[in-house]
Amino acid sequence: MAKNKTTNIFKYLFVALKGLCMGAADVIPGVSGGTIAFLTGIYEELVDSIRLIDARALKYLFSLKISKFWKHINGWFLISVFLGVLISVFSLAKLMIFLMNYYPIQLWSFFFGLIISSSIFILRNVNLKKTTNILALVFGIALGAVICLLSPGETTNEIWFIFLSGGLAVCAMILPGISGSFILLLLGKYPYIMSAVSDFKIEILLVFGLGAIIGLLMFSRVLSWLLKRFYSITVVALAGIMLGSLLKLWPWQNILSSGVSRPSMPDGNIKEAIFFCTLGIILVYFIEFIAKFIKKYK
């Protein structure tokens, strides 16, 4: 019995380590926590466990059958993953704020490289000779570009929009290929939420967290259905959205009077931008290598 308990402790510590990697990925636009979960071998268990928070789970919970509730939702696995994610997010938020304030060109160049590399990583595993996949890719690129060109650099800080941002961002977190931070960038909320995490603004984090929980519970079912029936089309469209979003991540931007940003010609730091873009590209392949190594010892 003692041996089994020790084995379980080490098992869930390792799951928490994978959660740490997921959290680090989700803080950085372009690297997906879902991709890390996929590469480290916990993706299907994660999606299925979230999906099990259903009517039966709530029945167990409200009738105070806690042990049955915990077993039904695979509780130790879920808490290990999300504890790792939270530790990582809160640890890295201050670093992201510092870099955005003092090294914006270098940071956005790094993100630009991450998006390019992540998109290639997704697309190399699907058949791009199929017409449906090509159409999905074109649609995704066009949609990503339109969102970037139409979305303002600043969006409302009203409670309803923070709630919505939480729901959309956390849905992206469990998608293989697209990160929650990337969604926050498109919504114009990445700096705002990172500041809230860094400064521990509890009221903002509670609203964002509530949106995240509800969005995750609802979207996990839709995602499971899409990936089982239209896997290739779904991931190709996501890769296309990421490629289209490069307009938003271009390091040099002009902010129009309407608040909408437009890519502009480089006006300095070109060599540094190329270096950090290349670093971002390399990092995705390094993460893939580390994730495969970890998967061997899961």
C-alpha cells in the first residue's frame, strides 16, 4: 500500500511538471499549452477529464459524495495539471510585463518567430494536398488577418469583456496549436491580464477565472467532437489563423486615430529583431524535443 501511495505521488508530481510546462507555454503567445499536453502524452486524458465535469459529477458534489465526485472527474490528475499551470503563469507574468515595457521590439520579434514555427509544426502533420485542408488553411489565414486588421489595439475593460476573454483564452489553452495568450493578444487584452496577474488584482482575476471555468466546461465538449470528426480541418484552420495573426505581431506598428494598429516599415533594431525572431523559431523545436523526452518517462 505504501509503495502504491509513493508511486502515485511521483506520478502526479510528474503531471504537475507537465502542467508547469503548459503554463509557461500559455504565457507566451505562439506556444500552445495544448501542444505541450499533446507532446507529453496527457492531452486526451486532460480533455476527457474536463469533459467528465458533468451532471453526474455535480450530483455527486451536491449530495456530498466527495470521494465519488473526485474519482469521477479524475480529480488528482486535474488538480496536478492546473496547479502546475497556475504556478508557471504567476511566476512568469512579471517578466512579460517588464519585457513589454522595456524591450517591445525584441519581445514581439520573439513572438513573431514563435508563431511562424508553431504554425509549421502543426501543418507538417497534416495532408495539405487535400482540397478541404487547403480551403481550411486559406479560410484561417483570411480570418486571422481580418481579426487583426479590424480589432483595436485597446479594448474595453468592462467586466463582461474580461469574462468573455477568460472563456475564449482558456478554450485556446487546450487546443493543440493555439495559445490562450495568442487569443488575448487578438482581443487586445494580453498586457492588461498580465498586469492583473503580476499585481494580483483579485477582482479582475476572479472575473477572468470564472469566464475561464465556464468556457472550459462548455468548450471541452465541442472540442472533443470537432477533433474526433474533423481533426485535420480543425487544426489546419487554427494554423491558418495563427499565420494571419502575424499582422498583429509584426514588431513595428502604427496606431491609427481609430485605435486600430497597422504594420509599418522597420524603424530600428532590425538586427536584434531578426535574432529574436530566429530564437523564437528555434525554441518551438527545442520544446518539442524536451516534450518528447519527458513523454518517454511519463
